[in-house]
Amino acid sequence: MIDVSEQVASVLPYGVSGRVSRIVGLTLSVVGLPVPVGSRCEIVGSGRRRIEADVVGFRDGETLLLPSGPVDGVAPGDHVELRSSSPTVAVGRGLLGRVVDAHGRVLDGEAAPALPHRTRLDRPPTAPLSRPRIDTPLGTGVRAIDGLLTCGRGQRLGIFAGSGVGKSTLLGQMARSTTADVNVVVLVGERGREVREFLERDLGPDGLARSVVVVATGDEPALARIRAARFGTAIAESFRDEGLDVLLVMDSVTRFALAMREVGLAAGEPPATRGYPPSVFAALPRLLERSGRTDRGSITAFYTVLVEADDTNEPIADTVRGILDGHVVLSRKLGERGHWPAIDVLQSVSRSMNDVVTPAHREAAGSVRELLAAYEESRDLVEIGAYQQGTNERTDTAIRMRDAVETFLRQTPDDSTPFDETAALLAQLHAERHPATVPTD
């Protein structure tokens, strides 16, 4: 998993230490601690209580640390020890079916698994020319995605939605139904109440059995939320290196960005766009580019983006959309109409779809999209009864086939449709729109 020579060269000698000089807000200033950003340290407080902290910056000859927990009892002069200048994490197949926190500690009450391998927490992304082209579809079990927004193995897509529109339910459905070998589910900044609900209701026992779940709830420190995103990605990378096809789902990348903002501001970084410091926009591509396909395996990733006031052009959503290979927009209006999943097909796109589907599939998907667009253009007239049949042939067809298209797109969370069946249903819709002309005598 790790290049040993590279790892040894990057590790500082054990025993480097310093002293706490002051605490300002969330950060601790330490003197006499010459270690790089990202190093993990321990503060030895009163009563020999140990508090973990990460190095986040430097100022006026002092090293700035952000603790992973409350700093009650820490005083000037307390000892600070380096624990790791190049953090690694334990990984392995023993994590399957387990729920762990951002530090790899099990949360499900069972014994800790035996994990024989270690990997870097923050590996660099795969080099561009080492990435094979995406050419094989990955089934998710969701007809609207597999049929009209087809995802390829190694592709990265965002799920953009406001709160309460069904992001977590959709992720759970895909994790249960995907054709990937392994799932890695990362819950960043989730409400504590909703973690158990997601595991039992959305993911279910069958989904959990082939998944690793990493959890950092919203009440945990910003460093834990950041680490959870990186740890989950590192686990997915380890499975990919074994030659597996991995589905990585992260809910949500927005809360990762908020945690990065908290760290940046605490370190004294000036805010730039809507209060986000520049380091946030530098961290997003480093995280998101780690997924993808290699010569060994693939990581197909779905990242949820919580858009403020349903504004898909807010800074984080806009940045993530520019990095990923497509986006799935969940519409509050569709959700209010009881349309599940609330995927707005016309506002969504998969940039790799044309490379992974057959020409017939592509043509049928384009035909259904055209019907959806035609109906939306005339929706107001149709719903008030002002549209006159025969005014527009395409609109007439869209109205005639409205029920059939809606049946294809609607799907309960417990329903899963195999990819080949979805393609066949899509072809059937296309054939219904263009029925063969039967000659008459």
C-alpha cells in the first residue's frame, strides 16, 4: 500500500516537542515545534490528559495547532509532542460491514478488525495519463440515472439539492443496488440522529454487508469532519488498488468545505468568497480528483452538495460542478409533487454517458429527454386546459406519452431495476414514440 522508502524519507524523528504559548479562539500557539503542516501532535495537559491536534499553520515563529477535542485544562507551558509528520491509516477487507469514525475506531460495538495494511491518509491524485478512459457503465439500480444519466465505472458525479429533498435516501438506494464490488459510504457532518436511520432504513443489512461506513457527525470538531472525508477516500483507494470496482458515496462535500473554512479562518486565513478562504477551493480538487479509474480498478463516486436556498450557483456548488464529470439535480418541486426520486433530468448531465452506452441507448435517451423538454415548455398551458391538440406535433406526443415517461422515471426507494432491464424499458419508450407503420390493404 505504501512506498516504504518514500514514507521513511518523509517522516520526522519521533520525540520532536514544543510548549504551549497561548490559546486564541480555536487555535493553540506552540513554540519550539518545527514540524510541517498536517502533522499530528499530542498536547499533554493537566492530569496527564492527552489531546490530539493537527498543525494547520505558522505565525510569528509559532506553530498553530487545531485540537481534535475540548482544550479544558490546557495551560501555557504544557508539553506538545509530535506523533506523526506523515499520517497513515490502517485499511483492509476487515472493514467491510463495519461502521468506524474518522480515526478508524469502530462504532458498532463489535471487536476491532484486524487490518494488515496501511496507506497514506492524503494520497496525491492519480496522474492524468495514468487514468484509462471511462468506457463501461456502472448500474445503480435507479432508472432515471441508468437510463438518462448513465454513469461509467470511474466517473465522479455530484448530487445537488437543498435540504430534505432525498439525497441520503437516493445514496442508500444506490449503495444497495449498485453493481460495484464494494461500497464506501462517508457521512460528513451528519446529524447524530440520522446516522442510525441511514444505516437501518436507507442502507439496510444487505447494503451494509458490502460496505464500509465512515462517520463524523456535525458535533465533532472540524478536523474530524475533514479527516473522515480523507479517510473514506483512502479506504476506497485501497480497495481499488486490490483490483476492485468501488462505489464511493460522500454526504456531503459541502460540510467538508464548511469544516475546511472553519480551520482556515481559525488559522488566520482571510475570507474570500462568501466567507470561504482560498484554501477551501484548493482542497476540493485535491479530494475529488482522488477518485476515478486506474489500470487496477475504479472508484465511481457520488458526492452530495447541499445548495443554499436551492441556489445551485453558490460558490461550493459551482466549484464542485466544475470539477466533477456530471451532476444530478434533485428538484424540490418534483419532491413536493410526490415524484421520487426527485431528479430533474433536464437540469442534470452525465459527461461520460456517450462513452459508455450503445448508440441505440443514446438515441432512446435523447428521445425521452426531448419529450420531457416539450412537455415542460407547454406545462402551464396543458395544466390550465388552454393547449389545443394538434398545435404542435412534438407536444402532442409528449402529452400522449406523459404517463409512460412518468412511470419510467418514478421509482420507490425499495425498487431496484437492473441496468439491462432499464435499457430495455428505455428502448420500449422510444419504440412507442415512433411506432412502426403498418401497411393497410
